[in-house]
Amino acid sequence: MAPRLPADRLRDALLERLRALEAQGASRREAIQDLFPNTQLDDEVLESVTAALLSGTNLLLIGPPGSGKTSLAKDIWNLYPKDALVVEDCPVQDDPFSLISTEFAARHPACPACRTRHGAVSYKEIGDFDAARVDAKKVPVKVARLREGYGFARLQGSPEVFPDYLTGAINLVKLEEIGDPESPLVLEPGKVMQANRGVFLVDEVGKLPRGTQNVLLQALQENIVTPSKSRETFPASFVAVATSNLADLEAIEEPLLGRFTSVYVPFNADHAKNRLIVDLALRGARLTTPTLVREAAVLLIERWRKVSGESPELGEVGSNRTMIDVLRRAEAHALLRGAALVAGEDFLRGAQEAMVGRVRGRSGEGYLENREAVEAFLAKQSPKALADAATDYWCGFFVEVLKEDRSEGDRTARELKDAAAQPKLVAEALAGTSGLAKLRRFAEYVDAREAAGASPEVKRDRFSMVLKTFEATGTFDAPKTPAAPAKK
Ligand SMILES: Nc1ncnc2c1ncn2[C@@H]1O[C@H](COP(=O)(O)OP(=O)(O)O)[C@@H](O)[C@H]1O
Ligand SMILES: [Mg+2]
Ligand SMILES: [Zn+2]
């Protein structure tokens, strides 16, 4: 048996998962996306991330706020194998090989506690530790479950995070009381020690002060850390996954930057992935949000990203967080109305609140200016996003069901128009008793396209809502031949 470093363990786990997914019939792209179930990103981005992890490097995720960097980092931790062979009574879950393999111990020394307890040296002679003299059979080992604080640590970068927070410290008062420098009561393990054997997630690494960045650098270079007020070093061997906004990139110290492979994580170009982000976020929501409304929210944010500049004060307005929040707010408005379903009007208000609520400004004046820009955008573009989503919906039906038969499209449109004004026709179509065959056919399409398992009441409201949105947004008056073919 050979010791395996965190990067190797992550790589093996990744490969194993990939193979398993491919064996189940997933394509390479699908398999790679499935590795990161909570983070929908463009295939190329996830491919770069996966390749970086397979190459065994530390990873720096760079991108605009709200693109999914932290979410991706958490998915990487979830991939990491949780069971690890450790020295039984070690405060930092040492690898037993650190005690018995001279070669491994040179790169990954055991903690002082393990060296004095199992390494045949006293605390005074700790510098004389020699793995060759340790009897492997006498080292107590166990399989431990890695978790936060034990093989996993997470740090939110900010200027207030001082080096001690990463290095940990020896509490000198307690040391006097207890006498044993390795007692868990005396040693307060810092974040890098807690990450030993696993993953260290450093959010917004560029916001860390220089001294704190240096602690991280030492750990990445030498796999060790020295707690403050201590003369001994502790092991700190882990895969680091860090994130940074573009704005903070220049604040990352050059040598530290050199320890990472960076991958740029932009907002998705792939529309289908953006739709999945909102589907993911709306799982377990209280009310049903029809696909028409979901689509509108995604189109609106995608359009904002196209037309908005690089202004950092408006950086959050187009984030994935905002895209999700548009729909959460829309749901809140539907709840306020006492509705069972989120409708177009809720979307318009949700978009307004979520996007305007994320406007920032350096000054009061700047804020007002930015706010005006967002409001001007919304006045024109949110009704348009809803209309485009409705057109897309209708086109989907026209292409998939009607096979682009224009006269059939005209006849269907007429029946739908009538039904939009007469709730009774809708009820009949849903009950399957309607004499209007085209209306019935469209009702089936809506049913198949929307979430399954809706109550009859929700089904009725949903169908009416689609028809009303068509009517309100002029979908029926749009050119009969769809401009863009519907996506499959
Ligand atoms: N690409 C994405 N896929 C799935 N969810 C996302 C994505 N991007 C953002 N989110 C959601 O939006 C929120 C903010 O994302 P986060 O990962 O914290 O962004 P970042 O760290 O890039 O600022 C999270 O709740 C996350 O679930
Ligand atoms: Mg983040
Ligand atoms: Zn130890």
C-alpha cells in the first residue's frame, strides 16, 4: 500500500465517477456535468475544471459575481472521497504513512502529537524523529469520516482575516495549566490545519491580507503550517479551491497565484443550462412557476448581460443569483395575490424588484443614475422577454406538434383566441370533452411541457395563463412562420 495525497484521491474519485457515469450511457459532456450536480455551467468550462483537477493542481475559479464559483467549489468538495485512513488519536487526522515512511514523512511530516505519542521521541527530542524507528504495528489507525473541521475547511476572504485564523494558535495560558503542548485544549487548530487530508475552499482569496495569503502559500509549497506562538509545525496538505472576482485578481500575490491553475467561469452562453439553473433553484418551491415564466426570466437576464457594460456597480444585476431571485420574487407576488400559480404579471414585478434591488452606486447620484438605467431597460425589455417566451412556446408547438403546418397553425390560433376569453372552453378542453380538437391538442402539449403532477386547479390556471399571455403579448399576431426554430 502506498500513501495517497489529497490531489491523487480527488483525481481517482473523479475518474471513477466519470467511468461509472459513462458506463451508464452518459456522453462525456453529460458525465462531466453530472459530476457537478448543483452547478450548471457551459460544457467547455466544466471540461477545463475537470482537466485541472485531473492534473492534480489547485484550482482558482475566476469570474463575475454570481456565476456559480462557490457552488462549483462545493460540488468539488462533494466529489472528494470522505473516508480516510488516519492516526486514531491525531488532532489533524494525520496520514499513518507520515509516521512510518521516511520518504513520505519528509514531505508530509506528522503532527507533533503523533510524533511524541507514536514516534518514539519525547517532546524535547521531537526534532530527532525518525520514521525508520517507528514500529508500524504500534501506530493506531482507523478510518475516519472527513467533514468540516476535519479534512475540510472553508474560508471567506476579507481584509479582517488575520494569519492566526489560518495558522491556529497555542493558547499559552492553557499550556501553563495543562502542561501538554499537544493537548486539544491547548492547540487551537487554524483553518489550514483543519483542511489537512482534504479540501480547503478559499472564497474571494484576493480579499485576504498579504500576511494571510502567505500562510496559504507556505501550506501549498511545503504542506506545513506553524501555529502562532508555537515552535512546532503541523501538517497542512490539501487541495485548495479558491475563487476570485475579476476586480480582486490583482490583489492576489504573484507567488500564490503561481500555485493555482485558474479557470474562468463566466455566465453561461448555453441557454439550456441557464434554464436548468432556475429549474434547480425552484425545486421544492411552494407554487408552480410555468415554463413560460421561467423562460422569460432567463431571456431577460441574458439580454441584460448582452447590453450592460462592465460597470462593477451593476455587476450583480445580471448574475445567476438575480435570475433566480426574479422568480422567487414573482412567486412571492403570486402568494400575495392568493394565486395558485405564478403568472406574467408576477414576473414583471419580480424582475423589477430583483434587478433594481441589486443596483449599487459609489455615490447617491451614481446610484440614482444606475437605477434609472436598469428601470429604462426593464420598462422595455421585461414585457418583451415575456412576449419572446410566449413566441418560443407557440413555436415549440408549431414545430413539434404541427410540423410547421401553417394553415393548421392559423386554425389552432383561432381556437386558442376564443378560449383565452372563455374559461368554459378551457375547462372542456382539459376534461377532454371539448369539441375543439385543436384546442385539446394544445392542452395536451401544455401538459407535456409543464411539470407533471399538478392538481386540476393548477392545470386549469396554467392553461389559461398560457393563453392569456399569448393574447396579451400578441403571440397570435406574430408572423406565422417562426423566426427561430424551436429548441429541442
Ligand atoms: N452556474 C450555476 N448553476 C447553478 N446554480 C447557480 C449557478 N450560478 C449561481 N447559482 C446559484 O446562485 C447563487 C450564487 O452562486 P455562487 O456560486 O455563490 O456565485 P459566485 O460564487 O460565483 O458569486 C447560489 O445560490 C447558486 O446556487
Ligand atoms: Mg462566491
Ligand atoms: Zn497527528
